[in-house]
Amino acid sequence: MKEVLPGIHTWSVYSHDKGLDFNGHLVANSDGCVLIDPPAPTSDAMVRMGQIGPPKAIIITNRHHTRESGIFAAHWKIPIMVHEADALDIPPNVRLGGVFKDGDRLASGLQVVTLAGQKSPGESALLCSRSNALILGDALLGKPAGKLSMLPDDKYADPDAARAGLERLLELRFEAVLVGDGASITTSGRKAIEELLSGG
């Protein structure tokens, strides 16, 4: 686990099936800390979380990113939270402790920004203004490194609507883009989204 931005720590587990890293994030401030889309813990992750936190909640950006949240929820005895539009489609072995909606302010100063037309109806970006960062689940992939890409067209009901839904991100103020899948971009992340949406 490493601190990639002030107050934001990340750890990664490589997926051989997908050919990229699955990333988990821990966001911490004076309000406490939360975990986002956690993959399996690395050898030092639990220790570092205890030193930094411990975490107060687990936030899932979409119904497909529950990953290993159950391990962390049981270890830290904390709730798992997901957007209300995805709550009924969470795997039955994942016990939810709460839901959120667009515009909500969550622990650690995170703002929920729900994106229309995506793979999941509850797909949400998390804006961390204090760190000038945007944290994404499946909305965008960090692939290839240094650039951002959308999921394959067959993952969306309407790929054009999915692309249009991402335009909302450019209404926000941020520089870094931390992704759940692939390589995050800690500088010029906003520019990478602009290039993607402009067809560049």
C-alpha cells in the first residue's frame, strides 16, 4: 500500500484474466477513513490500514466492484455501502450496511457523482476535493498506462449514452484520476478525460 496523493493510499492486485491491476483505495482525513472497491488485501494492507485508520466504512462504486469487501467488513466490523440503484443487485454473500445517492457527502469528505448510461445504473464517481482527485470504478479504465478508456461497447446498453454520461465529469474540479482497474493518473487526469471524450 502506498500514498499516491495526500490522504489517499492505494494497493493493487494483478488480474491475469483482465491483464491489468485491480486497485483499492483508502481515503483518510480528520473525519476518519474509508475503503473504496477493495481487492484482496496485500501482506501489509491490513497493518497500514490500522495505522492510518482504522477504516469506518467500505464504499462500492458499482454493483460489480464488491470484490473482497466482505473480508474487510468482517475484519474491521464496518458497513459496506453502495448506490441505492445498485443495492438490489449486489451478490447475496455481500451484506450491505447502507446506501447512498447522487450528491451525498460521505465520510472522508467524498462527494458522490452518479453517472448516467453506464454499465451499472448506480455507477458513481467519488470526488475528493481536498486531494484534487476523482476516484472511479468502471466508468473509465486506466489502459493503456497514461491514458483512459471506456469499457468495450458490448458492456453498455447504449455506448453513446455511456459516453454522454461521462461528460458530467468535466463539470467537476480535479486533476488526478484514480481508477479501480488499470493505471491511475495522478497528474493531467482531467486532460486525459477531455482527450478521450473529444475523440483524441
